[in-house]
Amino acid sequence: MNNDRAGMTLIEVVWMVALTGTLLSTSVVVINRSFEAHRAALTHLRQLHALEQFIERWRGDVHQCQQIALNEQLALVLGDGKLLQYSATDNVITRIQFIDDAAVGQETWEVPRHCQLRWQLDRAAAHELLVGALEFDNTLPLNTSLEMAPVALVARVGSETLVARALPPTASEPAVANAATTIGEAKSE
């Protein structure tokens, strides 16, 4: 008897189908995780770009301001009588421009949730300094492994000096006025 067959047995076909299914299901999980990581990285990149735009706008406004008022919001009075008001709610920083007590323009920047925005005015230095601190709570689960370092901003009022660093401001920095706004879920507590 000659046992030369050209086809495959049923066991071989079932084995090939099971192996192919296992490989496909594993690859789908890996591809899905890579898409999630890509989405998180894009969101992080957009938020960093928004922070960069906010820092540039804030710097320009501080350089032009004549007076600063700190409470829950930051108010800057420019030389031409315009009033700029910075505030933070949810995960958005808002800049509103007022002329003669009427809002004429508004800009918003989205920042990560669970962060705190603080302002300090240092009048003890030779030149008046406005210090801003944006601190992020990296302990909360955000469905991402990306962490944000605290950002401290220092600008001389009415000048072209800006320092932006990824370090929280120290407690020894002198401040005459101080304001803090919490962004995110901590505000609703």
C-alpha cells in the first residue's frame, strides 16, 4: 500500500486555524495598545503646545502692564488702559481682554486636569517680578504614563526678561501678594 496523499488531515487544518487565530488576536491587542499610546502622546503634545502659547502670551502681557492685581484671578492693566484678566477653571486657562468694562476678546488654552495655577508678585526686588507656577498632580490615574513636570515662570514687569523653568518655585521666594487657582476635579471638592 502506498500512503502518499496530497492533502492535509483534519487535525492539521484545525491546528493551523488555532495557531492563526492566536497570532491574530495577539497582534490586535498589541496594535490597539500602540494606538492608545499614540493618542496619549498626541494629547500630551497638544497640551504642551497650548502651554507654550500661554507662556508667550503671558510674557508679552506682563511686559506691557503698568499695574497688577492678584486675587483668585490675575488682572493686568496695560499702559493704554486695557485690562487683561487671566483665570483658570476646569482644565482651561482663559485670558479676557476688557476695554471700558466690556469684554472684547478671549483666548483659552487647554491644560492637563489636576493642576494648580499660582501667582506671586515680588515687589522686594530691584524690579517688580511676577511669578507664575503651574503644578501638575501626577499621582492621579489619567490613563497615560506621561507625567508633567511643574513649570515656574518669572517675568519682570514692564521689561523683556522671562525665565521659564521646569522646577517648582521655592518657598523662600519673597512675595507680597499671592493668588492660587486649582484646575480640575480638586476645584469641585
